[in-house]
Amino acid sequence: MNNDQKAIKTIYFSLLGNTCLAVIKGVSGVLGNSYALIADAIESTADIFTSLLVLLGLQYAKRPADKNHPYGHGKIEPLITFVIVVFLVVSATVIAYESIRNIQTPHEIPKPWTLIVLAGIILWKEISYRIIIKKSRETNSSSLKADAWHHRRCNYLSNGIHWYLFFYFFGAWF
């Protein structure tokens, strides 16, 4: 299997993982009354968009050279990487703004089992990061590297939610 095929296979893995996570987070958030999980589900849905961008970029980059692109189409990959980074910065800003706004609104207490769901999500996102970062090094793909770091950033977000809920439920014991 060549590097292009490895990279595309890795992005399909990322797409499948992000899709499953969006559904799990959304359903758990609604059933567990966790606005944080619902927001995280929306963010995972946006992750599907960035993974699709990487997939489209990788598929476009493998096109052979033509009259307008005598050196091939490989330069699209750094452009896709830039778009993903801009998307990450914008989404982080929106999440921070909405979080600050929602802190002021009282909500019903989430169900304690949402902590278990979050622990599984954190574990999966870290595994995804490690698999994709390894493949990015093997294929020398900046787009895969950006996608891997996107998984790591999402893991930081989920970790923050996890610790918030943990201390919310068990803080009185400490």
C-alpha cells in the first residue's frame, strides 16, 4: 500500500470515529441531561467536516500533473492544513464564548453515568490521535498531522468536561 492509500485509509478511520462519537455524545447528552456532551457532539460533527476536507485534499493531491499543474496537485495539502488550522482557531473561540455565556444559565444536573461515557470518549480520542499521528509520520502528510492534532485538541475539551463533572459530582467528598 502506497502513502496516498495509507493516508486515505487513515482519514476514513477518522471519519468513522468522529461520526460514531458525534452520535454517542449527542444521545448521551440528551439522555444524560448533559449540555456539555451535547455541545461536544456538535463539535464532533464539525470534526467530520474537517476530516472530509482532509480526504478531499488527499484525493485531489494524488491527481497526476496536467497542463495547468505541471508539478502535480500536491500543493493542495498545505492549503487544506491551513484551512483546518483556521477552523480550529475559530471553533475554539466560539466554544470559549458559548461556554462563558452558558455558565451564567442554570441547568439541570447531568446524570452521573455521563462520566463513564466521557472517560470512554477520552480514551478513544487519545487512541485516534496516536494512530493518526503515526500514520502522518509514515506518509509525511501535513493534513493527517493537522487531523491528529484536532483529535488531541478535542481530547483536551473532553478532559475538561470530564473533570468538571467529576468535581461537580464528587467534589463534596474532598
